[in-house]
Amino acid sequence: MKRTFLLFSAALLAASFSFGQSVADIVKTHETAKAAALESYLAENPAAEDKDAANEALLDAYAASGQTEKQGAIYDKKYAAMEKGADASMRELALGFVQPYMSFLTESRQKEKAGEVKTQLLKDFKDHEEVAMLEQFLDGLMAEFNVPQVGDTLEIAGESPDGSMVDLADMKGKVVLVDFWATWCGPCIAEIPTVKKAYADFNDKGFEVLAISLDKKASTLTDFVDKRELPWPQIFDGKGWDSPLVSKYGITGIPATFLVGKDGKVIATNLRGPALAKAVEAAL
């Protein structure tokens, strides 16, 4: 009975501690405590055999508790200890350090810092036989900073297959789905019924679609559009992945969609299925 009472008391104490807190608050509190414990462990055991595992766990704890500045410090410390120059393992560098670090910088929108990291990496590995591959890899990761985020304003204009001009600016005051796609893209085609239904339900209320096709042949696009009865405008330049709009907005995979509000700013990205209609209706 005594043990049951103690367990019940502990449960009540935990409940009173978390009452009024959101799940995010609870997670942040515990992850902050975990980070502090790991910091103490590393400070007391700087030469511990599992220090690498402790640092990885610390990175996760910092991420979960929103301690962005400390995350960056861990990555900087990790890079300082890495082998540099012509004999370093490029695979270990790229996958074990560059990719996770640049992903962290992208997510925390630290574009200037990412540029500094890129410059330092190319300097430290200028004599490596695979430095060109490293630069290409970095360019691809840096492109992620160009991907539109909620609150951004898009500038999209171009020719349709028939030569007429299409400009997103002309649609201001409406809710617009900007859709990067191609006729050869299976997931893009799978979303067409969803987009068509949203267009049919909300076009007369102020909803438009502006598609940017990554097809290479105009006839392929126009035949597909006619067959599927897609009523919205298409921007097409025949350059596929080399299209200036693709590089401008860091598009690395399709479909890539951005819902633009009446004020011309992005209000949601990559909506799928029923989420599209709900977002459009709310925006209207």
C-alpha cells in the first residue's frame, strides 16, 4: 500500500508540474535538462571514449530545446578537429559533416554563416583531388536557402507554350498555387485530381493556379494539358532543370508547390491532398 501511495504521489507531482504546459514546453524542458547533463559529462570527462556519441546526443538535445547557437558551436568544434587537406576522406567529410551542418544552417536560416563555411571548406581542401565535387555538393546545399519560405514574396514570370506572357504579379489580390511540375513526374500527376478539384471549387471565389513546367518539349506539355483538361496557365522554357526559375528558387525536387496569399506572400508550402483545399478556403 505504501509503495502504491508513493507512486500515486509521484504521478500527481508530475501532473502538477506539467499542468498548463504544452507538449512542446514539456519536451523543451526535458531536452534542456538532458543537454545540461551531457555538458557536465563532457566537461568532467573530456577524454571519454564515448565523447563523440555524447556530442551527437548533445546536438540532438540542443536542436530539440532550440539552443541554435550552441548547436553551431558543436559543429565548429567538430570541424576544427577534423583532418584537412589532400589526404582527408571526402566521403566522410561530405556525409558525416558537411551535409548535417549545412542542413542545420539551412533550417536556422543562417545563409551568411553557410557562405563562410563554404569558403573555409574550399580553402582547406583546395589541394584535394575531389575539391570540384565538394564545391558542386556545396552549391547544391546552398541552393536550399533560395527555396521560398512562408512570408516570402515570389517574382515569377515567363512565356507559355503559345508565346504569351504569364506573370504572377498580375494575380495579386487572388490566392495562387504556384506549382513546379512536369508531365514525366509521377507524384506530380498523382496530385492533379486534387488541384483540379480545388480549382473547380474555388476559382470563381478568387483561386488561381500558376504552373511552371520542367518539360523539355512544348508539344509534350500541350498534348498532356489538352488531354487532362488543365485550365490554368503554364510557364515553359524547355530548359527543364536548367530553367532560371528552378535555380532562382532552389527547386531540387518536384512537385514543389507554394500557396501565395492575396497580399502576394507565401502562406504555405508543399500542400498535399485535402490539405490544399483547406488552406485555399482559409486563405479566401
